[in-house]
Amino acid sequence: MSNSEQNSTIEALFVEERRFPPTEEFKAQANVASESIYAEGKDFENFWRAQASRIQWQTPFKETLDWSDAPFAKWFVGGRLNITESALDVHAKSTPDKVAYYFEGENGDTRVVTYKDLYHEVCKFANALSDLGISKGDRVAIYMGMVPEFPVALLACARLGAPHSVIFGGFSSDSLKDRIIDASAKALITCDESWRNGGRVPLKETADVALSETPSVEHVVVVQRTGAQVKMVEGRDHYYHELIKDADDERPAESMDSEDPLFILYTSGTTARPKGIVHSTGGYAVGVATTHSMVFDIKEDDIYWCTADVGWVTGHSYVVYGPLINGVSSVLFEGVPQFPDKDRYWDIVEKYKVTQLYTAPTSIRTFMKWGTEYVTKHDLSSLRVIGTVGEPINPEAWMWYHEYVGNSRCPIVDTWWQTETGHMMIAPLPGVTTTKPGSATIPLPGINVEVVDQNGNPVPKGSGGYLVITQPWPGMARTIFNDPQRFKDVYWSRFSKPSENKWVYFAGDGAKKDLDGYIWLLGRVDDVMNVSGHRISTLEVESALVDHPAVAEAAVVGREDPTTGQAIAAFVTLKGANQGNEELIAELREHVAQKIGKIARPASIVFTDELPKTRSGKIMRRLLRDISEKRQLGDVTTLANADVVKEIAEQAAKAAQSSNSQE
Ligand code: PRX
């Protein structure tokens, strides 16, 4: 984001004067109701040491934090645990019949999974995986739809100490292949297909394409969901239900060091190569359990629902680990908000009497577009706290969520965090923090963030800059798989001063700190787009486009979009005699979907004879973004080919029009 853009966004946010303090009624029952928690959080090591009692430790830790090898942190040093004992064993003993998941299938089929059921299912599957030769330290790739076996798969790996690497079910075979290869996964767990929006997603078929080039995979486990006939390779492929049929339903949990890796999760960065973010066990467990309990004000009888797919970090932390450690009953939903009708979410809230709903701003903006009647025809009075994650929420969407979903009564928790942070970092505590529409408010207790200028100095209140995290936190990423140097370079080099032993984490987001010290997220400042709350690298999409035989060169930018936050706008030059027409646009969009996944398909593609470049040959993405968003173009005199700009602007206007009319 350029300075002038940031300033105008900051100006716009300054006029937001609405305030929503917690009501007395909410405060009276809140898990955390005193502001003193923020003071406690100032001594962050002590704060997190106290929170560690939420977890079952096999061996108590000796030291809370070892930061001597910064930026590679060690939390709860010497402690031993298995995260599944906190998530399953405790509850299977104390509340065996309590529901862990109310599963709601896309087609309306349901399953109720109690803590006892989940415990035994995980043990059975862990035994089955172990029989296939999976043991501590082996990486297991998971590529599934939202069925109860999805959390079971993660937990079974965790039970064995085998780091899971989940790849979102919407990714293409190429993306799956790259991630399997990077992690040298020994096994893959998938489904025959999954249901989505009334259709079928051919997971196994897609996986088979990837598997033809992944020699590390020795075994594939297939969960039957739709019952489709899929190819099963003798000796390699096994049906889940057959594997667990006779498996023992008890399995001792592998003892893990607090710092042993729990999982790898790939995320997009500013290069075409995704990064395998590595999370470890003890700190992550403490971080997700604490934040889930505090931010959602979790109570014993709550019915909590996070709509995220387990394929993303939100699903890992707040569909699987956080809620299970806290022993809560969750809804697990397979489908999409519009199937069979646009009131599906509200139908589910009413049906299960959901108390906490956690969803994405992009969904909220879509609901606004659909109209209030879908919401108001349902009884949502069970809701107590409603949350958002994944992208900035504009004040209008916030107010709509507040009024129509929260009935002007439920606190909204706008939670800022990342795949790399493991758990929420900036979010209100609903019984304590006054909220402002559009602001994620202030850092959680035990977390310290700052907004800094380009030299790393904190900006004065009322100004914008770069969001950084200034002290370690328990769920922080430990490294990038097989690439510790990249971990250091990407996150810890820009504002750190190693010679002074000062380590500062750079999140990649722009932010504003207002006069009360509240944080307003302004979007990414790097070449990462955020489309419907999903991180997509401009470079990844560019390389997918250039991979097409007709394409000579491509530039991709995120342009503002009223529903998806950002939309992908591509500018393409073609080789030789190729003609840029509608057919080729469709073909290129499909090509990107095949290379990366449908979520990365450009919303608009503009053909141009040349891309605007600086004299040193760098593509001027900022200019393309300005063109895409029809802003006044800034100074173009440093361009080598200034005359292409007008032509591109005209083409882009046409493309944006046709992408709008496609919706
Ligand atoms: O730009 C921020 C945005 O999403 C990025 C992290 O994406 P990912 O690792 O995929 O994790 C998403 C779910 C935690 C951030 O760098 N982001 C996330 N939450 C918010 C947000 N932007 C503004 N407000 C939020 N609440």
C-alpha cells in the first residue's frame, strides 16, 4: 500500500466514532471481566506460564521461554506432553458423553460425535496408521473435505507424533504435489470426494494426479464420503473404514517434547514458492486454548461454531485444537452458506442453538448483499459472542453483523492473526474491551505489538505504518520447514537489530494506531493478496499464467472488491501471433485454477502489448493497482514505456466491467 493510499484510509477511519463497551449483563458473566488482565499480561512470561496449566503435561516444563537462539523460540522448555491428551483423554474421562462435534453435512445428513467417540476413533486410526508404518517424526499429508474424519486425521497424527501437513481441499493437484514433495510426506489421507455447493469435489482423482510424482508417499488412506468409484492402487491405497474396522480403540499417546513439531501448514509468501510454516506442540497448545477461551468467553454448555475449513490455520486452531482442549461442543459444517438456500448458516445457528459464531468478513459482506430477510427469519437469540477473522472488516459490514446477527446485543470479536502466529494476537476481550467498528482493537494480554515507520520507530498515535510484534509468544511459528534462513529473512530481518539482540517480527501488514492506541489493519504491504480471507501471492499467480504456452509475461495485482476484499486482476502480454480474446481469458483462468486452485483464478485479465516497467525493468504493480482501482495515476515519468498506461487503463476498465457482469 502506498503512503497516499494509507493516509486516505487512515483519514477515512478517523471519522469512525461509534463505541461499543461491554454491557453490564455480559460483564457479570464473563470469563475475563477485569481490565487488570492487561496489566498481568505485561509480564508476558509469567502470564503465559500461568496459562500453561490449561494443558495436561506429562512432565512439567522447567523454563517458560528460552529466547537465546532468537528468532528460534523455545517455549515451556523441558515439558513433555501429547496435545491429544488435553484435547481428548481428559474429556473422554470426565465428560465422555458430551458432544465434541455436531456434524452437519452439506445435504442435511448429520452425525453426533461425543468426546468418548472421538477419543476411540482417533486411537483406532492412530493404530491403523502405525500399522502402515507411520511413526513419530514422519510427515503425513492430509487433503480432505469437512467431515468428522478430518479432525480425526489431524489428531491421529498428533497422537503418534507425526507432524500433519494439511493441504486445503480446494487446491489443485500441482499445489498438492509441491507441498507433498517439500515435506517428503510418507502418507496421504484423503476422501473419495467431498460435497460442495450441490456438487462433488473429486479429491481422490486430483490426489492421484499429484501422487504420480510423489515418490515419498507409501500409503494413501481414503475416507468414503460420497461413495464414488475411485481408483485404488493395490498395496498403496486403503479405505479408512476397512483400516479402522478391527483396530484397537486404545492407543497410548506418544510422549512429545514441548518443542517437537505438531504440524506444517503451507502459506503463500512473496515468492512463488509456498512456505511450510512449522508449529511446535506445547506453546501452540497453550496459545490456542487460552485465546479460544478468553476471546469467545467459552462456557461449559456452549455450542461453538467456527465456519472455517480445517484446511486453513483457523480450522486447525479454532475448529480442532482450541475448542477440543477447552472441551466445548462444536458444530462442524461441510457445506457453503448458499446451499440449499442463502439462509443455511442461520438455519444451523437456530437448529443447534449456536452460542459463538466465528466467520469471515467476506461472508458477512455476501450476506449483506443477499438481504436481511435470510437472517431475520431465523431465531438467533442463542448467540452470545460473534467473531471475524481473515481480513479487515469494514465498519459497514461490522455494523450489519452487529445489528442483524448479533441483534445489537452480542459483542463482536474481530481477531487479527496469521498462519505464522498460530493463534489470535489482536482481538478484544468481550467482557472488558470497548470495541470500535472496523478495529481489531488491542493486543491480547501477553502479546505486544507496535506500529512502526520504515526505520522501525513506533509511529505516534493517530498515524499509520507497519505492524510488528515485539516480543515472542507461545504459538509463534518456529521455522519454515527445511529453510530456517528463509524464516529469518522473511519475518525477522526488516526491523530486527541482532547486534543489540532486538528481535522484531514483521507481519507484512500495514496498520494504523489511533489516538486511543487501537489498531486498525490496513491490508498487506507486500505482494500478497487477500481474496476472501485467503492469502495468495501475486507471484504464484503470475508464474501460473506464464506457464501457459500463449503467455509471454504477466503481472498480477489485488484490486479492491466490495465482497471478496480483494480481487485478482491480471495483466498479460502474449507470445507471437496469439490473439487475446474471451476464449483465451477463460482458458487462462482455468489454467490458473489447475495450477493453483479455483481460489486463485483471476477475476479479470487484461491483454496488453507491454507491461508498465521502470527503467530498470521492474513491473510497476502499484500503477497497475491504481489502474485497476481507477485511481488518479501518480507520477509515471519513471516509466520506460509510459504510453502503454493509457491503453492498459482502457482495457482494464472494460475487463472490470465484464468481470462484474459475470457475477
Ligand atoms: O493480512 C492479514 C489478514 O490475513 C493475513 C493472514 O492470513 P493467513 O495466514 O491466511 O491467516 C488467516 C487467518 C488467521 C494477515 O497478515 N488478516 C487476518 N485476520 C485479520 C486480517 N486483517 C485484518 N483484520 C483481521 N482480523
